[in-house]
Amino acid sequence: MLKIRLSRAGKRNMPFFRVVLTEHTRAAKHGYKEVLGFYNPLTKEFKIKDLTKIKEYLSHGVQLSPRVKKLMDVNKLSV
């Protein structure tokens, strides 16, 4: 099953997350299929490249992780 979740990047004490599409059994850091956006927790910046692409994936049965779902709700991005 495919999931849209966060993949950590950045340096120590300077986290940066990518919003990625990945198989739920694989490591999000190395096994993702596509980068869909990013989240910077230091500045609280959350950006999705193409919201219609995420809606298309969701219509095909892809699930959002709880954290990505919460970030989308907080930033008022409807899916």
C-alpha cells in the first residue's frame, strides 16, 4: 500500500522534511517514488507542489500519514 508521509532530511538540530509518496513497508528516506512537497518545522513552513496530484493519488487508494493529514488541516489544504 502506498502512503504519503514525511521523510527527514537536513542536518543535526536543523530538521527538514520532504512530503513523499512511498510504499508503507519501505524506509521513507531511501525508498520514495516521488517528492510532493516539504515541511520546515523551524519556520513552520509547509508547502505542497501540486495539490491536484495528491487528490489524484488519494482517489486511487493512497493514504495520508496522520502527521501529513494534520499538517494539511492546520494549513487549510483540503483534500
